[in-house]
Amino acid sequence: MLLPREESELVLTLHGALMQYVNDQLKVVDIPDSGAPYAALAPGQRRLVVKAFLSRLDLIDEFMAANPATLSQDKLDIVSGWRHLVSGRFIALRQLRKHMILLRCNEAPMAYGVLGLTDPMESVIAQPLPAMIETVLLPFRGRIVYDGIIAGYDVMFGPGARSQFEEDFRAAKANNRLLTVLPEAPGGGPHGDHSPKPKPVRKPPSRFPEVRQVLTQLGSMTDAFCQAHLNEEYAVLCRLLAEKLAAKRPSPLLRGKLETWACGIIRTIGWVNFLGDRSQSPHLNLHVVDRAFGVAESTGQGKAKAIRQLLKIHHFDHRWIRPSQWESNPMIWLLQDSSGFMMDIRKQPLELQRAAFKQGLIPFVPADRQAAAVQTAMTPER
């Protein structure tokens, strides 16, 4: 579904005026003396301006105070609401009659119903759905639109991944996380409100022997399941995830049933690795995990969601992807450069690869591994 033409033009006009002001202040793109407006810039240049704006949302207030485009108060109010924007990577799941469904990539299931502007979003994306995109969502008169720029990724999803996206969408709806208006809550938004935070209450230190005991029991439970249904890679990742949870202070593992935690841990690792995809080996329906531990499906989903939120785990998170899949998974290696463009770090200079590895963005340095492989191949056998 599209906004009416007049409203679509208004969104693009207001956004263009704001981005023009951003570029005038930050000098992101060098515009010749002829004074080409933001809307006339090449798509790559517009993306650079938007990228700079996302790190300087305070410029909205300066724009409203200066009002360089002499906008009326109602139009300034629209721009003011854009401080509640949502930016990042999304999965464009499907086009419904009312809006396009976008799933947030890097957090617990969250879906947005987004309206197109001058053209349907499906035609702008120009890829079979589901598709991974990057864009900026904006509130507009009780609806959600986008800023007119969509960057796509040349990534195809198998049946298992598509099933997982559908499950995430159902979970978002069931938990009232399908949004058709921004901000997410009155007086707040994706960036939260600015009310004073209550002072934390000091709690007694965790009883470490009990945490270790729980960790040992959990490890035995997840090991047994992985040996019966999965493989050693899954077993190792499940143990690492349990250790991360045990290291929290206080550890959440001290609350709740061990069976539920074991189920949630295996579900989380399976979710990251698209365990339900039949093209994967091994593959397994996540509901099997629930049944194995005697846990209700909603309980298993809820515990996995809580783990993902607590540890900020997302799809294509190399920390929790099986090492055997690192080299064959292109999403692990896609990083943003300083200009906001996506790049394959494997094709970048060695110093950039090492810097990315040092920051924990990639699992290893591809160039170093290639050099070691070449050296091994050249070394004669004794």
C-alpha cells in the first residue's frame, strides 16, 4: 500500500529539506557552486548524508530552530517526530494489502508495517521476498514510512530461513511487537525516553558454587541432546552460551527450571544456525527441542527470546555460528565502511581485516588463514 501522492511528496520534500540542512552543517558531500539540492544527488551520496544524520539526530532540533525551508508549524512537527526513527537491517518478509512487513534483523522478533511512497516497496526492493534490506523507518501521521532509500543485499534464503522468519513474525504478533506506528511507546521510542533512571539496588553476590553446579547440570543436558540429535559443534556452542549466562551477575540460571534453560539454549543456537533448514546438516524442527525437555512451545520460544535479548544475539552472529559454516556464510563478512557502504571484509587489505578481528567483528583474519594454507601447501613432506 502507498501513501496518497500528496503525502508521499510531502515526506520526500521534508526529508530532503532536513538532509540538505544536515549536509550544509556537516559538509558530508561536496556540492558544487551550482547548488544541487539533496534530492538531485546520486543515491550513494544521499546514503552518505543519511548515515551522517543517524549519528547526529540532535540536528533535528537545530533544523527546527533555523527553519531554513520556512516550513509551517505542522510540518515542523512532522520532522520533530523523526527523532523516533528506526534504522538498520530488516528482512522484507511479505507485502500485505495494508503495508509491507519488515522484520528487524538484530534483535528479538520485532516487525513493522511500512507504507511505500511513490512506488510499492516490493518493486523498489526488486528482489524475491524475503529479502534483506537496509533503510530508515520514519513516523508520519500515525503511520510508518521510510526515507526513500533502500539498500539491498544479494542474499538468498533457503526454506529453513524462511520458516524461521515466519516464526519470528508470528512471535512478534503474539507479543504485540508488530508496530504500525512510531514511537513504540507513549513518551518514548526506539531511543527510549529521557526520564531519570532509578538507582540500582545492590544485591548480594551470587553463590558461585551453586552457579557452577547449575552450569555442570546444564552442560550434561545439552550435551546429551546434541549427541543424540545434532553434533559436537552444537554441543560446544551450547556449553559456551551456558557459560555466558552463568557469568552474568546475578546469573539468570539461578532462576527457573533447568529443562527450560536447556531448551532455550539449544533453541537459541539452532535459531542462529537456521537449524530448521532442510538444506543444513544436521537439521531439526525446533519443536523437537521443546518436546525433548517436556517444555511447552511458547515457553521454549520465550526463553530463547529472553536469551537473545540478554546477550544481544542476532541472525548471522558469528559468535554463535558453527565454525564449519564460517567460510560459506557471506553475511559474516559483510561490514560497513566509514562511508556507510557495505563491504566484503575478505576482499579488503590485511590491516583492515586485522582491525575488524581485533574489534570482534569477524571470527578470524581471512588473509592470515590463506597465507597459512599457502605456506602449508608449499612445505614439502618429510
